[in-house]
Amino acid sequence: MLDVIIWIVIVAMFILSFIGILFPIVPSVLVLWVGFLLYQFVLDGNELNTLFWIIMVLFTILLIAADLIANSYFVKKYGGSKWGERGAAIAVILGSFITPPFGIIYVPFIVVFIIEMIQKRTAGEALRASFGSLLGFLGGTFAKIAIQAVMIIWFFILVLF
């Protein structure tokens, strides 16, 4: 019976990790690791090998970097400033509280636009940088979904087959 409860919690953690992509207040990568560690230390400590843990650490680093890399890349590519990049990163977090889950899309867009206008950019340049923040968010989100899916699929392949 305990095994069933632990499996339910593990699957819930995996689902919650994807919810954390839309609601950045939920630390998706940490929730994912809770699922892995529950399995390792409560159910079966022999299934997940050293290679699994090394690759999961590397994927975790990629997950954490995905937002920063994508956001920074696209804001720069579309002419945004360093302040625009920083503002977009903060606005993603704030947006998740304002009107989840859509706030993480439009709040950074608006914040970057305002920051760029304050820095004496033209409306067109500010709009272009804002569009870059939107593309950065979407790129980071898709990268995180893909990486988390690979992590979870690999986990299930190891423990079920």
C-alpha cells in the first residue's frame, strides 16, 4: 500500500513540474527531483544508476539555464538592452502572480517595452525588444518542456523495463 502512495506522489511531482513551467513560483526542477529521490530512497535504491544521476544533474543545469539563455538571446537579438533583459527576467516571476498563467507572457512584454522607452528608444525599437522577450519566454518554455519530458521518460524506462 505504501508503494502505491509513493508512486502517486512521484507521478504528482512529475505533473507539478510541468505546472511549474507555467507558474514559475513552483520550482519545477526541484519538484522533479523530489520524485526521483522518493523513488531512490523509499522504493528502490538500485534501479537508478550513476549514469542516470550524472545525466539528470546535467539536464538540471540545462533547465535552469534555459530561461536565462533564451531570454537573454532573444532580447539581445531583437535590440533590447541589458536592463530590458533583466526586467524581462523579473517580470516573468511577477507576471506569474499578477494573472497566472498569462501574466508570464504579457507582463514581461510590457515591462521590456517600458524599460526600452525610458532608455530613449523609439517605439518601434522598444516593441521589437518586447517581441524578443516574448520569443525568449516561448523558446525557454519549449526547451524546458522537452528537457523535463526526456528526464521523466528516461526515469520510467529505467524503473519499468
